[in-house]
Amino acid sequence: MTAPMFERVALIGFGLIGSSLAHVLRRDQSARVIVACARTQATLDTVKRLGLADEFTLDPAVAARGADLVVIAAPHSAYREIAARIESVLAPGAILTDVGSVKGAAVRDLQPHVPPGVHLIPGHPVAGTEYSGPEAGFAEMFAGRWCILTPVPGTDAAALDRITRLWLSAGMKVEVMSADHHDMVLAMTSHLPHLIAYTIVGTATDLGESLKSEIIKFSAGGFRDFTRIASSDPVMWRDVFLSNREAVLEILQRFTEDLTALQRAIRWGEGATLEDRFARTRAIRRSIIEANQA
Amino acid sequence: MTAPMFERVALIGFGLIGSSLAHVLRRDQSARVIVACARTQATLDTVKRLGLADEFTLDPAVAARGADLVVIAAPHSAYREIAARIESVLAPGAILTDVGSVKGAAVRDLQPHVPPGVHLIPGHPVAGTEYSGPEAGFAEMFAGRWCILTPVPGTDAAALDRITRLWLSAGMKVEVMSADHHDMVLAMTSHLPHLIAYTIVGTATDLGESLKSEIIKFSAGGFRDFTRIASSDPVMWRDVFLSNREAVLEILQRFTEDLTALQRAIRWGEGATLEDRFARTRAIRRSIIEANQA
């Protein structure tokens, strides 16, 4: 039997992503020891019951001590505090990574707390479901999806290779890019769609009780797809918008201009404009199907 | 063997809905004769190959002559011309219905052409996929979904009962409401979601070629759900927005206000506002799941 990829993996945060990663580590026996760190004892009890870790602690410093891989899988607003807590216990040669949806702010908040000899390699596995919490995780969630790594300039190649192999073992394809570029691409493909979905479901909710039962009944016409997206974890998404503010506002502005143009076409009965805009969006759907991301 | 529900059914328009209904009629032997009417010979050839009709014509009047059920399943912009063409051949006692997504305009465009003794009962089976055309249809598409009928005041009860039984046989649940009420509910649950989806996919497309391949790669973060909705038939959707203009603009205005409020919260870093808005949308998702419409 070959040695496991990691001796001691500290998973700080045990929601959908953290627990799914634990399933992968367990399945592949990629970690000799998995340490679970969560904000509440209830979460730790659940992780224990699920058999997803070997050690359990509420203290990030206890979890990170002696770990050769530390994965922050908590909402972004917790990053600074976690980083400050683990700073003094991170071992030379250890890899510190995260799984958050915003990477520029991850570098900004974590980097000052990374001691010399520790490798900070922010990461973002672009995968998920609308469910949250440690019981929502499953090993196959990552399969066939992309993981984006945003190493800072000068990152150790061997460390980058180790974290790459971890995500490959989860079935992901791995791409490396700058944190800023990541944040712009994801603002378009993920953050704006979630903001829109939350908004439209909120608009429907505000129509009042008398219409609500009908909206639920007839949701198959398109609305229900938005409700699925809009049932993602509120705290995580609050943090995404606060930490990727610039890119989200930039993409949102473009979206609003485009929507206003369509609104005007509807008001003035400009059918040709509408048909033209609607027809051109089909090509991108075909490309997604061809890229096996549908 | 019991008699079929209808002697002669004219299906005018053979896209996703028309062909799916033909599958239902065939499966249940609910029509002694199915007449297919389409705009092009190519569509008729496809319908013939699929065995979905017994007679074939490019002329709505030929199709409707002697039919006890006439179903208009064409884009809304064709309604007036079709109605004018079939007006003189509609038999007393016949039922004229449609399957369009906008009902106020359907009544407005069809009613003037309905001879005395013919029963106009507009309908909207709220079901579909992102695919179009006669080959996209399948009998099970309607199963478990709602069909909304919007009979005008004074509609013959027996005729309403017959068209109700047709959709029940397709596995649908049937609800009756006014055309105006239908148009407001559907503006929220279907028309606005499609407009938003078309817009966001268009915004992404305009980001240019360099970003496009990355947007396709990382579409799993939410964007791909929008591309599916935005690949629906452009002509049909152009007609929906033109014919349900008032209700769409009203709902769109509310949506824009809500989006602007969230934009402001992002700009000013108001995390509590964001989390509060995001948390309240989960309840409606649970209701949809409980209503078996997920």
C-alpha cells in the first residue's frame, strides 16, 4: 500500500464543500489523519457520526498544529480570524488552502498571516448543490467539474503539484489563473446568477400570500430553477458579495444595461430586437453541452 | 372499446407542445382522426414520419373543417391570421382552444373570429422543455404539471368539461381562472425568469471571445441553469413579451427595484440586509418541493 498523500489534514469548516472533501479523503485514504474543526459542537457531533474525521476540535489552532495540509472551508467573513488563530502553529512546509468563491479577498485576508515556509495556495472547486451542512456532502460532487487554483507569484511548484493532485483525485479538472481574473469570471458565471435568483424569488415572495400558492403551483414555467439556486447558503453568499464587490458591481451594471434595453424593446413593441437577442443565446448553451458542463 | 373523446382533432402548429399533445392523443386513442397543420412542408413530413397525424395540410381552414376540436399551438403572432382563416369553416359545437403562454391577448385576438355555437376555451399547459420542434415532443411532458384554462364568462359547461378531460388524460392538473389573472401569475413565474435568463446569457456573450471559453468551463456555478432556460424558442418568447407587455413590465419594474436595493447593499457593505434577503427565499423553495413541482 502506498503512503497517503497527506499525513494530517485539518478541515476548518464542515459544510457542503468541507464534508464532500472529507468523503474524498476517506474514500481514497489520502490522509492518515483528518482533523475536523467547526464552529459548533453540534456540527462536530454530526461529523463524528458520519465517520468523516479522526479528531475533533472547536479551535482552529488545535486543528492546524502539525498539519501538512490546512483547508479553510468556512464562510469568507471567518477567514481573518481563522488565519490569525492558526498563524503561530502552521508548520514549515505546510500547505494552506481554501475553497471559497472569491480569491482576491482570500489572498488579501490570509497572506499577512502566512509564516515563511508555509505555502498559501487559494483554491475554488467550482461545484456544489443547493444543500448545506455536513450531511449534504458526498464524494462525487466534484466529479467532472473544474477546480481553479490562484497561487501568488513565486509559489513553490511542488506544493502546487500536491494540491493539484488532491483535486484531481476528487475527479476535478484543475486550472491555474490569477485571483483577480478568477473573480471576474466567477462574478459572471456564478455570483451574478445567484444575485439575480435571490432577487427574483424575493420579488415573488413580496407579491403576497394570495398569489404565493399560485406561484408555487405554476413554478414549472421557469421560476423553480431560480428557487433552487436561491436556496443556497445565505451566509456564504452574503460573504461572496461583500468580498467580491467590485467585480459583481461591474458585471451587474452591464446586466442592468442589457435588461433595460430589452425592457425598452418590450415597451415599444420592437419584436425584431427581442427575437435577435433571444436567438443569439442558444449558441452558448450548445457550447456548454459540448464541453460536458451541462 | 369506448368511443374516442374526439372525432377529428385539428392541431395547428406542431412544435414542442403540439407534438406532445399528438403523442397523448395517439397513446390514449383519444381522437379518431388527427389533422396536422404546419407552416412548412418539412414539418409536415416530420410529423408524418413520426406517425403523429392522419391527415396533413398547410392550410388551417382545411385542417379545421369538420373538426370537433381545434387546437392552435402556434406562436402568438400567428393567431389572428389563423383565426381569420378558420372562421368560416368552424362547425357549430366545435371547441377552439390554444396552448399559448399569454391568455388575455389570446381572447382578444381569437374571440372576434369565433362564430356563434363554437366554444372558445383558451388554455395553457404549463409544461415544457428547452427543446423545440415536432421531434422534441413526448407524451409524458405534461405529467404532474398544471394546465390553466381561461374560459370567457358564459362558456358552455359541457365544452369546458371536455377540454378539461383532455388535459387530465395527459396527466395534468387543471385550474380555471381569468385570463388577466393568468397573465399576471405567469409574468412572475415564467415570463420574467425567461427575460432575465436571456439577458444574463446575452451579457455573458458580450464579454467577448477571450472570456467565453472560461464562462463555458465554469458554468456549473449557476450560469448553466440560465443557459438552459435561455435556449427556449426565440420566436415563441418574442411573442410572449409582445402580447403580455403590461404584466411583464409591471413585474419587471418590481424586480428592478429589488435588484437595485441589493446592489446598494453590496456597494455599502450592508451584510445584514443581504443575509436577511437571502435567507427568506428558502421558504418558497421548500413549498415548491412540498407541492411536488420541483
